[in-house]
Amino acid sequence: MKKWTVTIIIIFLNLFILSGCNTNEIKGSELKGKQDYKALLQATHPTPTDIAGGKNKVTAEDIKKDVEHLDYIYDVAVIKGENEDLVVYKVKHFQRFRMEKIEKEVNEILEKRYPDENFVVSSDYKIFLEAYRLGKKMEDPNFSKKDAQKRLEEIIKLKKELT
């Protein structure tokens, strides 16, 4: 009898503790708002962003189209900076075992097609989310290109730290 009582108490304590953990804690400061949370879970198809202002012949839209056509990728964000271009993408769930090969393949495709460009390629969700947020900030006319370039450099630095 004593054994059953202890077991029931432990079960109720676990349920009580687990009921306090909901998605609001997941969102926390890391995910600001429903749109950011949606960006992690669904395809958002963010608009390619060109911080450099079209100084080159290569456009962010061209880069996005070249990556987007791959079967195992379902969402791509491209931010074209002054010196480097950030290409982040989401891989279909069953392809996640091949992440390194996919990143290498995406890099090879981009380097072959655009040899004069410097690419930073990532499939990391955090980097995707930061690129998505930067793209949204760029829609605001008060957000300067200088601030955007600075933020892009911070995202690239974060990507390099993660690898």
C-alpha cells in the first residue's frame, strides 16, 4: 500500500511540474512573437534582401532560385551584403541525416555559378531565424543599410561561432 501511495505522489508531482512547461517558455526572449515562431516551424518564403543595393550583377533573387530548386530544401532566406552573402535554408525532415553533404552541395552549386561572390551557407534554425528577422527589419524604411550591414556581420559571426 505504501509503495502505491509513493508512486501516485510521484506521478502527480511530475504532472504538476510538467504542466508549468508550455510553449510560452519556449518562445521566451529567443522567439519574439508568433511570426518568429512560425518561421521555425513552417515555410515562410522570406523575400531575398539586398543590403548592398544592387552593386553587383548577381541578385539575391537569383541566388534564392538556385538553392530553392533543390528537392530536399523547403525554405530559403538570402541576404546579400556588401562583402558576403548569407544563404540559410531549411532541410526537409528526412534529409536531416545528410546535413553536411547538403551544405557542401549547396556551397559547390553557388561557388560554381557565382565564383566572384563570397557565401556563408547554413542550415541552422537559429541563423535562419536571425536572417528572417533582419529581412523583416529591412522592410522598415527607418532601418538604415548601415545598421543592416552591421547586423548581417553579427549573424555571420554567430554562424562561424556555431561551427
